[in-house]
Amino acid sequence: MKKIFRFSDSRKVASLTAFSTIVAYGIFLVIINLIYQQPVGIQFLLLGLGIWVAVYFITLFFVDKFIFSKIRVIYKTIHSQKVPKGIDPRQTIEAHSVEDVQREVTEWSDERREEIETLKELEKYRREYIGNISHELKTPIFNIQGYILTLLDGGLEDPNVNRNYLLKAEKSVNRMIAIIEDLEMINLLEANELKLNIIRFNLVDLAREAVESLEMKTKKRECEVFINHNIDRPIYVLADRQRILQVFTNLIDNAIKYGKKSGGRIKISFFDMDENILAEITDDGPGISQNDLTHIFERFYRLDRGRSREMGGTGLGLAIVKHIIEAHHQTVNVRSSIGVGTTFGFTLKKA
């Protein structure tokens, strides 16, 4: 049970007040004796005793009524204590010095203020999160609706229209599926519910696999992806191979989308960091501003919203990269220079 203001403090206040009153009365009697040169009568002593008793109980009543009861209410609020009716709170509340009242009330007030600020931040995040999901899903849904309505209005019988629109509808459906799958992945990672299958594997071979899976996109953008294997031996790490493949795929895909078109070069490099291996993916694109760099790993954050959606991005790729690497208890970073390019790097434990 939390400690709060004790009733003995009320008695102390009343006793101090009564004592001060009787001292003043005694001084008054001494002055009277000096002036009139007569001994103080018993009636004056009895009167003084009566004054002391009266002042004591009156002070005790007012302190208990207007001070102690108010402090008790404050402490009940702070510590969520309930005192049953009919029971003297003085018997149920553990002793506490009145000098600590201000300190504890101030601490409680600061804690509530921090909780309120945290709740405001969470509410703001929730609104933005729901708004982003709604916005991302709205585009493919409206596209599908438009294609279907066109087909129903006569396009279904036109062989030059029906197949083309059905393929476009399929593309929008696939984008919706990608968004939902990425959201599910992030939720699992944030809740620490995604089980990692930690094994030993060659990181260079995995990078080559990711590059090969994006070969069609590379040719479409007319850019080159090459591996700068500057370590003269296989690079083995301990990690979840499937998840790290996803990291490589997301980062290389991001470099293809935002790197230089027609003649762009994307470099994958590896560095020995004693206990860890640092992998870096560098593009020669337009670069990212410092303001954007601070938000680059946030969900749905886009440098160019229209361009990202046109290229089929979900806005979740870099957020997934960050969560996967952090799930391995490693770090991910980014640096960029306007007009020069951008480099994403992450570390993995060396095998």
C-alpha cells in the first residue's frame, strides 16, 4: 500500500497552534501581574486551560476537515486507493510525512503528463498509419474498379480491350497482395513473432541470387548491377538466408528504381569488420536530401510518391529491411550526396 498523509500530522499542527496560543496567554498574564502587582488567580489559570483545549480541538477539526481530507482525496486519486465507507481513513492509510506531499503530487503530475504526451504520439501515429494504408490500397482498388466497369460497358466483347484490361487489373491485384504481405511481415517483425532460421551461408552467392532475380528490371532500366568482391575468399555469415535475400532484393530494387536510368551503375560491396561483415549497395542516382534521410526507413515514406506508385512500390521495402536487420541484432544505415548517389549498408555476424 502506498504511503500517504497521516492523521498524526493533524494533531501536530493542532498542538503547535494550541501551544502558541497558551504561550501568548501566559505572556499576557505575566504582563498583567507586572502592571497590577497582583498574583494570578486560579480563575485565570482555568481560563488559560480552557483556551488551550478549545484552540486545540478547533484547530484539529479545521485541519482534519479542510486540509487532511483534501490531501486524502488527492492521494486516493494518485494511488487509486479506495477507503470503505464507515471506516476511519486514519486507520487504513499508512503513515507518510506531510513534507512529501508536494513531491509525490509533483511526481504523479509529471508521470501523467508524460503518459498524455505518449498517448498523443501514439494516436498521431495511428491516424497516419491508417491514412497511409487507406491511401495505398485506394489506388489499386480504384484501378480495378475502372477496368471492370470498362469491360462491363462493352469492352469485354472487344478482343483488343478485354485482355489488356484484365492484365492491368491483375497487376493492381498483385500490388494489393504485395502491400498486404509487406504489412503482415512488418507486424510480425515488430511483435518479435517472426522466427529466424539462423544458418551459415555465403553472402556473396546470396547477393548474386538477388541480382539474378531482378535481371528483367535491370534490363528495363538499362542499368548495370555488379558485385565488387574485394575480399579474396568466400564471405560466410550467420543469419536467416531467406530474410537476408529479401533485404538484398529490396535494396537492389530500390537502387534500380531511383538510380540513374540508361547507363546507371549499382555496386554491391563487402567489408570485413572483424566480428561482422558490412554489405553496401551504392547507386549513382540523384541522391537524397538530409531531411528525407531522417525518414527514409519509415513506413510508406516516399521521396517521389507519384513515381514510386508508378513503379509499383509499396512504400514498405526499406521499413522491412530495417526490421529484418534489427531482428538479427545488427545495424542498417544510409548516406547520400545530392547529385552523386546513395549508399545503403547493413551488418551481419561473421560465421
